[in-house]
Amino acid sequence: MNFKDKIIVVTGGSTGIGKASAEKFLEQNAIVYVLDKQVPSFINKKNIHYINCDVSDFKANEKAIQEIIKNHNRIDCLFANAGQHVFGNIEETSLETFEHILSVNFKGIFYILKCVLPIMRLQNKGNIVLMGSDQSLIGKERSAIYGATKGAIAQITKSSAIDYAPFNIRINCVCPGTIETPLFEDAVEKYVNEYNIENKEIIYNSLKNAQPIKRLGQAEEVANLVLFLCSEQSSFITGSLISIDGGFVAQ
């Protein structure tokens, strides 16, 4: 894969899958911009740039992209990764939580695409990967709102891929299952506390055994898929929802 001097934008790139992907791009000599509210721990690496950005704020997205264009006059790849998780059925989900998850997971994707797609259209090229979930494809208990945002991202992927294919812009969606990230750790902690479970290893073992491959995924594994989808090696793939879940949704 050749990403030398390519301009890459990663939202939510300070932790988890976003961080792993940003670091993979850096290893391939790309110039990476991380848009996040948290400063990346790897900020001292060569070719990494950080822009403080709340993805749920359209103006913040617009300002960040304008800064990148001012510096480089192009964006080659976007990994729209930023997102948050929430447990709860409809009755358990407060209006405040609903609005927050909708703003980060769904509006945040729309906003960054609204800023980046006009640039790629004028360039007549570009690669975009959106962060979906196994819940882009299936339902899970107590995940109505989170799953709804991920289902919406699946539809944005497919429709936008059709809309922008004439401009040589490819848009795909990665759909991870259970991946060991800080987001996952937080979700487990909340579950353990809510149900007064004394040993969280019970939860870990249960989740591992739920996967046909009998283990949890790693952020680096998803990052490898993101790089592939942003590379010319995947030049005939667009509008796809690609599972990376140890076979979970195949069951």
C-alpha cells in the first residue's frame, strides 16, 4: 500500500480503532490529521497533526477541514470513526442521551461528509471509510438508539457511494463486532456496575464465547481493514458494509 504524503483525516483518532488506524497510516508515511476532543498520545510522531474538534458541531468540522485545505489543498482519505456507545431500550434512554448519541454518531458523520465530499468531488477522487458496527446489520438487546445510528450510517454509505461514484470517490463502511478498545472497556464497566457483577471476567468470557472464532477483536485488526479500503488494492469496492466480527453476524 502506498500512502506516502497522502493527506488522511481521522475523526476520533486519539483512542481505540481511530488511534490504531492513524498510527497505521503514519507507518505508511501518510500525513495524518486527527480530529478529536482529546490530544493523541502519539502527537510527537512525524507527520501527525491534531485539531481539537467536537464532531457533533458542524462549525467545528468546517473549521477543521478548512485548516487542512489551507495547508494542503486536498484530502485523499477520510476515516469517519468518532462515535459513542450507549446501553438502554427506548424507555431507559433519556431525551438528553438520545440527543447526544444522535449528535455524535449520526450527525457527526453527516457533518464531516458535508465538509469533505465537496472537496473530493472537485478533486475527482477520494476514499472514505465510515465507522459502522455489527449493529449496522443486526439488532441487539438494549441497543435501540445506538443500533439506529449505526443502521443509519449503513444507509448513508450505500446511497452516498452511488451518488459519488461518478466522481471517483469510493465510500465503504467497516462493521466491527466486539473489539477490545477503551469504548468497550467502558461499556463492560457500566454493565458490571449496573448488574452488580463481582467478576467482570465472566462478561469477558461470555463475549469471547459468543464469537465463532472464540476471542475478541483487536483495534489493529480493524485498522488493517481501514487501510485496505483506503488503498488502491480495493479499487473496485464501494458501497460495501464489511463485517470484521469473528463471524458473529454469520450465526
